[in-house]
Amino acid sequence: MTDAVRMDAQVNGQLDARLDVDVAICGAGPVGMALAALMAARGIAGERIALIDGKSLGQAISDPRSIALAWGSRLLLQDVGAWPLPATAIHEIHVSRRGHLGRSIMDRSEHDLEALGYVARYGDVVDALSRACEQAGVQVLRPLRVASLDEHGDGVVLQLDDGRTLHAKVAVQAEGGVFGEQAAAARSHDYGQTAVIARVSTDAAIPHRAFERFTDEGPLALLPQDGADGHQYALVWCVRPERAQQLLDLGTDAFLRELGEAFGERLGAFTRVSERVAFPLGLNADPRATARTVAIGNAAQTLHPVAGQGLNLGLRDAAVLARLLARSLSDDGGQSAIAQFTAARERDRGMVIRATDTMARVFADTGPLQPLFGLALAALDTVKPARMLLAEFMMFGRR
């Protein structure tokens, strides 16, 4: 099937006259599609799974954003046939605090792995997972939105915005969006930071090395992402909202000078920058579920991008939920799976939320303890077991 025909099939996909499935997934981003593909891989018939999304497949594939995939996420994608895909491997991660001594470097060689993680285009991940879902026969409804959802004893009824009704045993919310567009959840915090996103080039790139640089306003991350022009970096620069607007308004040369001053000279001079975009940052988490509905990924926990854990945490959500639903759908319609899922994900979710929240707050503080944080990074670099534990947590979560 050609890409054009495949996109038309996705956009115009139809279910039978009676829209009746086992699992309805609201949101066909990487987490929602991974859940669908994983359920199919674990024995749930593809036609009994429905993916609903407001964007066409073409729109999703054209999304140029960069995302970080941990090694554990690569294994998950490989499990459903969505790997390999175009991605740049991360061999080392360099962590430092601007203006203070001390740094730490995590290296793949300490873990005997091909990479600590990867950087890929969002659209390329969507494309690979879309092909996996298509191969599994998953039902895809796009572009469509859920107008209403009504839960009852035997399942869930979803009213679609084209007038049709979808009946499911379980509904999964996997459409989280970004912090600035969400209603406040049970646990919510506005960090007073905005992420400026772009792709940049330097004249002394270090292939396969990622950087996490903590500044007075927030973390500045450079993730290696090779392109047609050679070694490049995906930039995530977290600053105060008023500063973000100033950075967006600067001309190219002025922006590159500001970036060089904030990051330092480890990569030489910054020479090019793509179009810049920005979005506000905050924590928004609510892990609660009902008897027949559950949220995963950003819909359950929207995190600060520090350490790049959001998508990877969501993919682990998908892996656990797929396994549990495959066991229980035929027995009790998935009700026991939802209860087990909430309990099974509590530790990993809780630890990642606390870790990212702490880093976002503490390292952006300008108080007298900042020199100690630099020393802590230096100490981490000399204590190999602690450094390896942190790297494994970033790659696999709380196991």
C-alpha cells in the first residue's frame, strides 16, 4: 500500500454499521498507537481496537518536533515492529550547572548497550507506529473527535462528532496535549517557565553526546539529531515567559549569540537555527481511573521536559495496560485490568513525577545552595553505582 493510499485509508477508515469494539483509545499519538499495537501483539484482535484522533495521519506525520526515546522505549517499539526508524543515537549524556563547578557524564559503555537513548522526529515515530497498527488491523477513525463519553455497568458509549456512536468495554484517554491547554488536574503546578524549541547547528559538534545544562531560569537541553546538513541538535531551552518572548523576537544572529552565552563554548559557536516555537511548562497529574476508563501518557501526567521522561513514562503506561487488558478482557471486560494497572504504575509514575518536579524547581533556584548542586554532580560522576542507577532509571523507569 502506498503512503498516499495508506493516509486516505486512515483518514476515511470506517467501522461496521454497529460501532462495537473492546477498547476505544482516544488519541492516536505515539502513546495511544503504541497501546493499540501492543494489545494486538498480545492477542487482542486488531478489529476489536479503535483509535480515534482529531488530526489526519498526514498532519501527524508532518509534525517536525523532536522527541527523546529511552533505550527501554526502543525495545518497546521493536516489540511491535515499529523499529528501526530514523533516529540519532545518544551515547553520552553530559549534565552540568551553569556558573558552578561540577558535572557528570553518563556513558553507554557502562551499561554495555548500543545507546542510552535516541532522538527522533515525532512524525517519524507516528509513521512507524501507524504502520504497525495497520499491519495489526487496528480500526482507525480520523480525523474525528469524541463529543461525549458515557460510562455504564457494561462498558462505555462514545459519541463521535460525525454523529456516530461507538460502544466499547473500556475507554482509554491518551490525548493529553500540552500544559497550557489543559484544565488543572488533582496535582498541578505552573513552573513559570516556557520552553523555546528549535533545531540548531554548531561548528564543533560532538556526535552522539546530549547535554543537560541547568541555568538560573531552567534547564537547557541539546539533543543530538543528525540531519541533511550534518550534526545538529534539538534545542529545548526553558526560560521565564517574558524571556521566551524576547528570544522568539530576536533575529537569527542575536538569538545564536544569546544561546552561546547561556550554554557556553563546549560545542564551539552556534551557527544556524530553525524556526523557533514555544510552549508553557507545568506539572499536571491525575492518575485516577474509573471502572471502565483510564488515562495514560500526557493525559494522566504532563511533566516538565527536564530529563526527557514524559513520552517514555507514557510508553511504559501503554506496555503495562496492554499486558493487563490482554489477560482480562475476555473475563470481566477489562475492569480488573484497570484496577491492577493503577496499582502497578503507582511507583514508576510517582518516582518520575517527583524526580522531574524536583529538578525543575531546585536547579532553577538561585539561592545559596546552588554551589552544592554543582558539587553533587561532581560527586555523582565519581560514584559509579549512583551514576549507573540514575542512567538506568532514565532508560527504564522504576522497575
